[in-house]
Amino acid sequence: MAAEAYSQHEEAKREQQKLDISRDIQKQFQDISTNIKSQIDEQRLEFEQQIYDDIQSLIEHERQGREFTISTASGNYERLSIFGTI
């Protein structure tokens, strides 16, 4: 009877160790998942900022080109009006 009680105690101890190990593994997977999610979010934000910066640069370049065109056309109009052709 003492041997059976000891055997049951050892079995319960092994089951508890299995549960502890299982919880530890789950915790590690959750930590890994959280870390990966954070990395993905960080990379997504960096990507979005880079795209935003690229679009802003294109818009600024286009705006400057249009301002130059308008300025040039305005200057040409003034020169032509001085000569009385308009």
C-alpha cells in the first residue's frame, strides 16, 4: 500500500511537471507572438512613413514644377503685353 501511495504521489508530481512545462511553453509562444506582432507593427509604420515621405516628395516636386511653369508663363505674358501684342 505504501508503494502504491508513493507511485500515485510520483504520478501526480509528473502530471504537475507536465502542466508546468505546458504552461511555460504556452507562455513562450505568447511572448514570441507578441514580439513578432510588435516587429510587424514597427516595420509597417516604417513602411507607411517611407511611402508617405515618397508621396510628399513627389507632390512637392510637382508643385514646384507647376509654380515654375506658371511663373514662366506669367513672365512671358508680361513681356508680350509690354510689346503690345496682346
